[in-house]
Amino acid sequence: MDKNKLLFIPLALTLIFAIKPYYGGEITIRLNEPTSFTLNTANYSNLIFYSLIYENFFYLKKNGEIFSNVFQEYHYDVSGKTLSLTIKDNLSFSNGKPLTARNIQVSLKIFMNSDLFAASKLSKTVKNIRVNENQVRIELLADNPDILSLLTAPELVVLAENEQSFSGIFFPQEWEKNHHLILKANPFYAGGRTYLDKVKITFNDSTPPDLFLANPNQFKENFQEFDSGIFQNIYLCFLQSDMGQNTKIALFTILKRFNEATGNKYKELRTLTSDEESPVSIKIKTFSPQKTASILKHSETKLYILASLSNLEKDLTAFLKNSNLKIETLFIDDSQLMGFLNSAAIQYLLIDKIFQKKVPAEEKISRILKESSFNQFNARYLRMLSELDEVKFSNSQELLMEQIARISEAIVNDGIIFPLFQKNYSLYIRKVWPAMEIDYYGRPLLQKVSKNND
């Protein structure tokens, strides 16, 4: 009798656990290699990578729902113009150190002091940030019922005082440069136990990935395709006012030909945002190969490129070498860009920006002006932004489109920014990993992803 009971109990446990999600396993993701663990969401690949090791204050779903893994309660007091955030009990970073209200306060201030458009919008709203035990109180300058939506920015994450400690669903365990990076499940993650044990991020095509980025409608068999809802734009920026127009156009021409020589991996961009939504098409002339070579041959041009575009390095270096032009490429870490600009005389800079397709065109234009004109963001452009805000609230779509067209033409005619390319992405995941959701910013939420063992 006792023996039968001993045999029955393990069987009962097996039946109970069979209906629960499978814990364990490793998912392989192919992304571009990051330059460091310092937060940098300049491109789509980075946006995904850093979302795995840093936890956001709030998440915004595609349906507009806002949720948080960090705060157990959040309440906006209209009369006091104050948003109160109450942190969950017993939260910790990946090294076990407590996650406190002070960490939230510091993280918020770091974000607000950054040069991002989303940070600028928030900093213009906030009067003060106070902490009291497990609560953070954000006092506003004026009533703003939409304050919570401003806190969903993907760059607003919980930072630890220790650079080797992380708030996200995973933390870095092993990094083999130019090959792979292993992330291990964070045992103290604020969102609870993840089903996955590890994430392996590969930087080449040698290992077949379970999740990767690619052009839409490319892979059907064995993969699910998710519309990211975002696009990536690449711009050529000119940071000195006394530069010759011919040199600008010659360098623009070279980059256009580079894209053609490498199989047109990027779509030609004729506007500042996207061709589908812009009221104006920008036509920048190009030079013949002979004239381009004549202008650039002895210029010893230095083209600075954000490290978020490091995937271009190999092909671009080879192309420029074959062109017999003295164009030196120098890659700058995105997180160090502003400090570098203040200490070096940079003339030419290649940058990329990612945009949500759903975001209104006027907000994208404002972001481009704020984040991409750098030291040339003068009173004229401030006035343009102010006028854009006025038109935005006039409920006149015609006036709004006219203002967007005027700004677009001005910034190109002034030789501040030349739009180059655009790329759309889909996310692909193997069908054995079925439970995945994409947030508003195009990031896969891996918290509930578990392997299908059928």
C-alpha cells in the first residue's frame, strides 16, 4: 500500500506540471554588436538589445495600454499637479543590491538631462522630483494628464549605481567580441521569473538564430513575422557653417553610390521622415563620378559615423578604398557623441534615427530638428519649432503640412541635414517560441516567451 502511494505521487506531480509553461532553455537572437553596456538606443538593433538588460519605468503596448513591472501603484493628483509612483516591495538589481526610490529619482534626472527630444518634452513639464521611502513624487509645472505616457520613452530605464549591475530581465554573463554575447536570466527581475534561462546574441550568420531582424515578407517557413511598426533613417549632417556646397554634394553622391554598389540594402529617402507621409519630396542633385573624384580627391575628408552604424564599416571601408578617394571613416560611440562634438572640429557626420510609424509627422520633424542639427540649432529653428506647435493645435491639416514642408526645405537648403536612406524591418521568431508580444516601440517582450515542446 505504501509502495503504491509512492508511485502515485510522482505521477500526479507530472500531470500537474505538464499543463504549466515550460521553464528553461535558451533563445538565440541575431543583432548588431553593441559597443558597450552603456544605454544607447540609436538604432533598432540597439533598441532591442538594451531592452533586455535595462528595465523601463513603463511599457506602452500597441493597443495603448500602459503597464509597469517596477511600480505597484501610480496615481496622478490633478489638484496638486503631482504624479506619485510607489515602488514594489523588495526589488533588487541583478547583483542583489536593493532597487530604491533614490535609484528611480537619479535615473529620471539622467534621462531628463540627455539631448533626446522625449527627454526635452518631459523636462519642460517637471518642476521637481521628491522621494520618500518607497515613493517617488513628480511635481509638474502645469496640469498634464498625459504625464504617464511621457514616462514610456524607451530610453527611460532604471539605472544602478554600479555599471555592472542591471535592472532588466537578463544580465550579461559572457562576451566573446565579434562572435556572441550570453545573457543570463536576472533572478531579481522586477517582472518575475522569466521562462528562459539564457539569451545568446550572435553577431554573424554562422549560427541560425531563433529571432532576428530582416526585410518584410522574406521568411515564411518555420518563422512567425511581426511588423515592428518602426523604420530607420540615415542622414548626412554638416556641422560647420563655412563648408562648401560642392563638397557636401560630392560626399552625398559617394554615399548614394555606396548603397547602389552594395545591392541597394537601403531605400532611397527623399524626405526628412518617410516618403509616404511627407508633403514635400526633396531632390538633392548628385555629381558625375569624374566631378565627385575631382572635388574629393585632395580634400582628405574625415567622415565621422555613429557606432550604431558599425554594420556599414566593412563594406564602406572597402568601397571607399576602391574609389581611390582619401576619405577617412571614424566611428564614434553614440553615448559619447555630444562630448566629442564639443572637443573636436567635426564637419561631416553620418547618423541614424528610428521612428515609430504611428507617431505624427510633426513630432518626427521636431525630433529631427532637436536631435540632429547639433550646434546649428539656432534661434531660427527654435522659431520654426514654436510655429509648428502653434499650427499643430490649429486643427488645420493643410497649414500643418505647409509648415512641415517649409521646415524640411529649409534644413536641406541650409545644408544642415541631407536625408540618405531608409530601412523597414520585420521581426522573425521561430514557431517553437510562440508566445511573444511586440510593444509600441517595436521591441519584443520576452518575459512570457517559452518553448513549445509539442
